[in-house]
Amino acid sequence: MERYYNQTVGALVVTQAKVPLTNVTNIIIQPESGRILGFLVAAGNNKVISPVDILNWKKEITIHDAEDIADLEDI
């Protein structure tokens, strides 16, 4: 799977039931490995979605529910 930064930032985050929750505002990348650590979202101050919580990543990002949105310190 190949995704570009400009395709991801601004992407809508929805639940499995397609309820819109927030948008991606930035991507957190581990500099040494290039691995994605998380996706910052507009749902509050320093809120993030971990890649392991993503169910589907196409035009929008699908997660189980709002409980998958965590504090930045959690990752």
C-alpha cells in the first residue's frame, strides 16, 4: 500500500458505522526507521490514532470508534 502525505493529511476519520469523527492533521514518523508512529487528529489537543487501530485506510481512515483516539503521550 502506498499513500502520500498530501493524501493523508486532511483525510476524514470515521467509525465502522461511517460516523465522521475528525480529520488527520499530521503524521508522526520515527526518524530512524521511517515507521509511522501515529496520526495526529483535530479531535482535541495532542490527540492521536495509532496505526494498529486503523481498520481501513483508503480515501478515509476507518477506526472502531472514538475510543481509538488517544492522548499523544500514550504512544
